[in-house]
Amino acid sequence: MSPLNGKVVLVTGAASGIGAATLVKLRELGATVSGGDLCLAPLGTESRFQGVRMETVDVRDPEQVQAFVDIVVERHGRLDAVVNSAGVGAPSDLALMTHETSHRDWDLQIGVNLTGTYAVSRAALPSLLVQGGAIVNISSIMGLVGSAGFSAYTASKAGVLGLTRSMALEYATSGVRVNAVCPGFVNTPMVHRFLGRSDDPAAARRSLELVTPMGRLAEPAEIADVVAWLISDAASYVTGAAIPVDGGYTAF
Ligand SMILES: NC(=O)c1ccc[n+]([C@@H]2O[C@H](COP(=O)([O-])OP(=O)(O)OC[C@H]3O[C@@H](n4cnc5c(N)ncnc54)[C@H](O)[C@@H]3O)[C@@H](O)[C@H]2O)c1
């Protein structure tokens, strides 16, 4: 029996990286998945996405978010889980001190990473509350520790953890579990863009590997495995957790 059989799951940021790997993994495990993303272009003709329903949605826009949730619920008659993976790093991908960080860059990262997670959760909760369900938010190790030069990103990801814990408490007796995954450095386009802005991307990658006790980046599927477990009934007593999936980064 597939562990996610019968579950209808919505994934944001589903066209790339962790969101895409999660969409594929959940489908493999029996879930009926729908993906949403600001930009569907990366999907191209990749065979792993064939037959997956994808919608264009900007998680910063409450009307688009509501329409996306409504489409999924109308299509399948229910909603069992949400994965909030849509996210952005610092637009310049450069380390900037807080006094150098523009309000525009701050608003973008808080807007997508934190307010977007709130907006999608808010729109989905009435449906999740019908029969119970799960929300999994993709935070980051940067939500657990500080990072000089990336205060907007760390604030957005720490905010996601606060939101996760508060929602977990609010819905603890209503059958909706809310958890966060805190990935370390993952082999995704977001990290490739970051490394690509360095003068020596290979050396920059090695420096990320060096600060990771396991000595390597994660593959997106390794994050997706934990997300799938959190959605599954095997995690029926887990709520309000922030689970590092970081090769030991936060064990220091
Ligand atoms: N890659 C890492 O090392 C890493 C580590 C920790 C946490 N994370 C988090 O994991 C999540 C996924 O990141 P990733 O590495 O897969 O990045 P990615 O860039 O590969 O994927 C992010 C996706 O989010 C989408 N997106 C961006 N803004 C959006 C918006 N306004 N509305 C809807 N979709 C939007 C993008 O189009 C993209 O498809 C993010 O929240 C990121 O902060 C990533």
C-alpha cells in the first residue's frame, strides 16, 4: 500500500528544486499532486512532470493564491496537505550588511518566503480542516541560525518557523499538523545561481561542502523524503517541529 494513497497535496514552488523533487516524490508514493509556481518554464518537457497538473501562481497575491487552492479543491473534492516550497534568496545573491539591504530586497524575501507561506496556508486551512491534514513549510538552517550578509533571508525563514509553531498550536486539536523542514545547502537552481555569481563557483561550492559536516550538498530528493514522511500518517504525532535536514550543519 502506498503511504500517501488517496491524499490530495498542493505544492508551491513546484517547478524547480526542492518543490519539484517533492512533487515527484509525493506522486511516487501515491498522492494526487497539484503544483503551483510563479514561472512554469523550467518544467519544459521533462518526463518526470508529465501528467502533473501545474498552475501559475504568485504566492504574494492573495487572490491568485485563493484561486489556486479553489482550483485544486474543485478538481479533487478535497485537500489533505500543503507544501510551501516557493522561495527566493537575496536577489543580488551577494552578502549585504543590513544597512546596505534595500527595502525592495527585504520586501521581496519577506513577501515570498514568509507572507507567501502565510497566504497559502490561510487559503488552504478551511479545506484542510474538513477532514484533517498537514502543512509542511520549507524553512532553512538560516531560520535556525544567523547568517551575516543575509538578514532578510534569515528573518524570513525564522519567521516561517514562528508561523509554523503558532499554526501547530492553533490547529493541534483540529487534526491539522503543521511542521517545518530546515534544509542545509541543497543542489538546486537557487544554490547554482548563488554559486554562479562567485568568481570561482567550484571553490564556492567546496566552501559550502566544507562547512557541512557530511562534506556534501543535499540532493533535493533527500529533502522531499522528509517532507513526504511529515505528510504521511507515520508522522501522526508530529506537529510544531522544525526538522533540520542539513548534513549536520546545525549540530555544531
Ligand atoms: N537550495 C537550498 O540550499 C535551500 C536551503 C534551505 C532552504 N531552501 C528553501 O527551499 C525552498 C525551495 O528552494 P529551491 O532551492 O528549490 O529553489 P529554486 O529556485 O530551485 O525553486 C524555488 C521555486 O519557487 C518559485 N517562486 C519564487 N517566487 C515565487 C512566487 N512569488 N510565487 C510562486 N512561486 C515562486 C520559483 O519560480 C522556483 O520555481 C525555498 O523556500 C528556499 O528558500 C533552499
